[in-house]
Amino acid sequence: MMQIGELADRAGMSLRTIRHYDEVGLLVPTGRSEGGFRLYTEADFSRLMVIRRMKPLGFSLDEMAALLRVVDRLDVDADDQEARAELAAFVAQATERRTKLEQQLAMADEFVDLLRRRQ
């Protein structure tokens, strides 16, 4: 078990962000210490990393929650065909969003090259 500070350090995220994810139900701590401090497991860390990886792709908190529900369902029943179909839809969305980011990065590279040529 780790406290929120260690989780934040490992994930490269702020305490405030992790607390917010707790408040909205995305990342509920597995337990609490006797003093009331949030306690997290490796499974919680893995869940947080899914959230962190979705953020740059522009997924909303609601979309993140929906994906996490799908993942939870598949953890319980790997043969859940409805959950598998929902996961495939998320894969398609993530792939499309990644392609858009790749295009934006290429444009940014062109811009930087243009500025460098003017130096």
C-alpha cells in the first residue's frame, strides 16, 4: 500500500489531480489508514496510469469512467462480448485521436523548422 504522495510521485501527477479523480469516482483509494489517509495498491496505480494515458488523447472524465467500467467488467468476465465490443470502440477512438495528434505534431515540427530557418 502507498499513500497519495508516493502514488503522485510514481505517476508524475499532482496530489490535487489524484484527489479530484477520487472525488469524481475515477480512482477511489483501496483503503484508508487509521489516520484517514488514502491508501493505494499497485492495481490503483495501474488504473491511474490508464487515466493518465487517456488524458493527452482528449478523453473526457465521463469517457474515462466508461472505459474503466468496461475494463472492470472484463476483469470479472473476460468473455463478456458486450464489454469486448465497447473496448473495441475505445481502441478505434484512441487510434483516431492518436492519428490526429500525430498530424498536429507534424505541423508543429514544420513550424519549428520554419522558425529555425529564419534564425
